[in-house]
Amino acid sequence: MQISDHARQLHNRAIIVDAHNDTLVERHARGDTLDVTERDEAYHLDVPRAIEGGLTCAFFMVGSSKIDRMMTLIDATISIAEAHPNVFRYATSVAEIEQAKVDGALAVVGQLESCTCLNGQLSTLRNVYRLGVRVVNLTHGEGGEGTTQQQASIFDYAAPEDREAARDLPGLTDFGREVIAECNRLGMVVDLAHASDASFYEAIELSQTPPIFSHGAVFAQSPHWRGLTDDQLRALADAGGVMGMAFHPKFIDREHATMERLVDSIEYVIDLVGSDHIGIGADYDGMGSNVPIPSSVDRLPEFTEALVQRGFDDEIVLKVLGGNFLRVLREVIG
């Protein structure tokens, strides 16, 4: 795709935030090196291509189901930042993200993708905070004893009536409610991606700070359980939160995913709840053999070009690229 001068200028000016990335855990699963500073096109993202693509900040999944893997991934993130401070920063504040933009480095925010790794202990959550993690996804869909929600989430396509009925099912566990309160106290962003519908609505009511839905879809555009319904989008917006649109093709369109359809989802959210509540949650390296749109992080300017071609003004483009998530981070983590 040809990138216009205007889109290129906007892209270079933006602080671009990707609210979910699985590169580190995918490397761990494959038994590869965790050093993401080396170019490796077997993955959707590495640091050289992230910088080439203009990405300022990526939320890195550093923990989900098992505490030992969480500690390995957090240690790797900190070690990379110590070894390569010129290109990789482990950020715990907005000021550090903004400085990374100035310095041409990639800022990484530590993100749990489930609280199962906490083993039911708030003390572990507090220690994870001390280790720099600032975003807490309540669940990766798990449910039942030892998790944050009473019933497991469903991952498939659904009918609207299924979504409506799901609101009345059991929601959070006591531990889930405790995690939200502790995240609010500590200054950790509550992430509702993967949550069941009942848990989503309960968490929205409980959180005293703006929550996010880091990576998912728009149900009206692709009828998947991982897509937010209109009512969910309104509830998230009313709470001051932001949804990250994933680059997963099946989230973009059930049959024919294209860049145009991706921008359709962005436009749908803006038309429904305004331009302050939508951003990027690419889910790079978290979708198996599916090919994301854009297909790798160095091609992010193509997304900016598509937003410009759709006719969004500069302010809206900057919000979608990262300004909206930056606002939540500023309010919650400082």
C-alpha cells in the first residue's frame, strides 16, 4: 500500500500504543530465544520492525496460567531492557512511554493475560506490581475455583440472543472482585478482554478507574463472543474505558477480512460511542496460523493510511493510534 505524505507525517507524530502482544510468550512456547531485539520474521513482531513500523508502546503478555512461566517472562522483559536500553524500555509510567517516543525506542508495559497465575493470592498481585506489571487481564477465559469468574468464557461465533442471555449468568468470583479492588488501589489497569459477559458488566460496575478491553472485536461487525456488543461498548465508554481492536482476521470479518473491514469496525465504534474509546490491540503472535491485518508490525503505517483514506480527521487518527490508551494509562498508572 502506498503511504501518503500526510499519513506518514501523522504516523510519525503519533504515540502508537498496541494494547496486547503475545510475542514473548509465543517464543517461550516454541522454545526460541526470548531476545526480541533480533529481527525474526517467523514472528509478527520484533524490536527492529516495531521501531521501523513506528510503534511506541506494546503491552507484552508476561503471565497467565502458571506462576513459574510468569516469572520467566517478567525476568526476560527486565533483562532485555537492561541489556538494550537504547531500543527497549520496560515502562511503568506514561512519562517513560513518552521518553521512549523521543528516543526512538520501544516501550513495553507488562500485562497479565489471566490472574490464574496468582494462585488466589493478592500478595502475588502486589509482588507482580513491584516487578513492574501495570495491566491486569482478569481472565484468559478460565472459570471456576481459583479463577476470577464463576463460569468459563466461550470462544466461538454467537447469535445476539445468546449474548443477551449470557448477561444473567453468574459473574465474578470473590477473588475476582478482590483483584479489581486491589488493582484500583495499586494503580493497575483492569483489562476485561476474554471475560464472560456477566463478568464484564459486573467488573465495569466495580472498577473505580477506567477499565480497558485490550484486544477483541466488534460484535456487530463479526459475531464472535470475543466481540463487544453495542451495550458493552456503551458501558465501557461510560466508564471512560477503551477497546483495542485486534488484527485477528476472524475478529475483523467472519468470511472476508480486509483492511477496509478493519476500519469499518473502528468507524462503527466511533459512530456509536465517540472517538475516545477505540484503539489498537493487535494480538500479534497470538493467533496461531492466522495472518493478521496488517500482517506484521513494520506495516503499521498501512493502518494509518487506511484511517486517513476513510476521512477521519487528524485528532481522531491520533486517538485511535494510541492517544486513547495513553489517556487511560495516565489516569490509572500515572
